[in-house]
Amino acid sequence: SPLHPLLVSLPKCEHHLHLEGCLTPDLLFALSAQNQIPLPSPSTDPAFASPATLAARYTVFTSLDDFLHYYYIGFRVLVTPADFEALAWSYFLHAHTNANVRHAEVFFDPQAHTSRAIPLSTVIAGFSAAAARAQTELGMSSILIPCLLRHLPVADSAATYSALVAGDYFASGVLGGLGLCSSELAQPPQLWAPIFADANARGIRRTVHAGEEGPPAYVAAALDHLAAMRIDHGVRAAEDTELLARLAADGVMLSLCPVSNAALRVTRSVADAPVRALLAHGVKFSVNSDDPAYFGAWIQDVYCAVQDAFALTADEWAGIARVAVQGSWCGEERKGEMM
Ligand code: HPA
Ligand code: ZN
């Protein structure tokens, strides 16, 4: 499309990006060697023969859980604060340089680190050092959002959430919100209601992965029971017209990831993303990359893929960019700078 150069340089806000999803096969193998953490043997999974074979395996994910299997193996090689800082810095630098991302709200999964005896303080020190450097050196603002993991018992989420509160990470502003992610189908949102009610009472912002593999009812449950202020993915909300009307009336933004959805077979292709339905119903959405190192597409590639599928006008893109700024969780002053 002739709009590609404009889409690459368009100032962007990213709202759905997992920092651990920025771990490329090259960095995975390098950190495995550096930290002497073995990867699965190629005799048990031939994908681990080399970075190239692993990247090839990433192109044929069959489901969210097939992806999550590889995603959580990747976590193993992250050990020191410097590892976490390098990973996050690689994202911030890439997003600034190649996509003109001005503001990024980024996820990480504390439980998948603490379960390997990596302290919360190690993870957060590394990520927040990279965020501070992105602000100073790139003028890029960011918000760090820990996600609780649905595939683990709720009690494990509760313990992690309590440790984050006790560590003063939310009240001090080091962390700017609370998320919920991982396998969706067998774990309805309401199981996390007590934790999210406590977060709400403390003024901690809340966002929830819902309606990716799960039904529209899980999106409604995230709003009803978790007081979610944003819905991550939410693609399947398009199946329910009443839900679309509710999202529009309440101004709830969906953080769409159309390339991720196609990669994980949530949709058949980017063209199946509910872009037209959301525009028609006045539902706010932003366009995001999710796990760029695993899906082979960074945010500028996702913008271009959406354009190839929907042939939007420059005015429609300007509207999408404006909604992304307005739906961000930065202060009004920062939004003003980005409008
Ligand atoms: N869905 C759920 N959990 C995740 C995802 C996702 O798309 N990416 C990383 N963790
Ligand atoms: Zn995600």
C-alpha cells in the first residue's frame, strides 16, 4: 500500500506488548550459553537445533497453548537484572527507531520468573532500568504492567499480587497497572475477582486478556467481575452486538493484535480482525504486536498488515492514532504532547 511509509512513521502508542515476547531465538540461544541454562535437547524437540529452526517452528503455531509452551521455555534463560534490562531495552530501542512508538504500556509475567527462584526485585529492577533509559535517551514514556497467570492456581496469583503490593511497587509508581493473561478457555475471569477488587480499591488500573480464545461472555465477565478498564484482544466481542454496544457506551478500548490472532489460529487471517465492526459500532481499539519475536512482526509490520487487509484511509488511521493516545494510561500532559 502507498500508505506504508506513513504508517511506519506515524507516532504510535503500544498497549499490548509482552516484554518476554521480545526474546528472539538469537537472544534466547545467546543467554542460554551465557547463563549456562540448557534448552530442551534437539533429540526431544528438533526445533531447538538452532535459532533458525526455532524461528521456523514459531511460524506454525497451532493455538495459544502451543505458543505458550515455547514462550515459557524462553523465560528460563532470563536470570540477572542485566538480562531483563537488555531484553526490555531491545524492545524500547526497536520500537522507537523502527516504528516511532512514543509511549508503550508493556506486560511481564512475574510468576513465571519467581517460580524459577528469580526474585521479583531482580525482574523489576531490570525492566524499570530499561524504562528509565528509554525516557532519558529516547524521550519514550512507558508503563510496566505485571500480568497474573491464569494457568496457575488463583492462590499463586494472590501471593504474587500481595508481594507486589507489599513491595510498594504500585504505590510508588514503578508499576502502573495490573493485567491477567495466559491460557484462557478453562479459566473464567471471575476466579480473579477478589484480587482485582483489591486492586480497584487501591486505585491500581486493570486490564484483562479476554475474548482471545474465550467467548464474548468472558469479555463481559472481565468488565462485570474484574472492573477491567481495558480488554486485551477482545476479538470475539465482535460476535455479540449487545456487547459491542456496551463497549462503545462505556468507552472501553480493545488492544487488538491481528497478526498474533492469525499466528495462533484465533482467526484465519488478519483480514478476519473485527476492524470494520469496531469502527462501525464506535468501539475504541488500538493496534499492537503482542509477542513480536514469536510472531515475526513488530508494531509497524502489524499496522501495515492491517492496511493490506482493510485499505483504511489516512483519516481513519489518524482517528486510530488519536484513540490510542486518548486510551493510554499516561497523564493528560503527556497525551497533549502526543496529540
Ligand atoms: N494471550 C494470553 N497470554 C499471553 C499472550 C496472549 O496473546 N501473549 C503472552 N501471554
Ligand atoms: Zn497478550
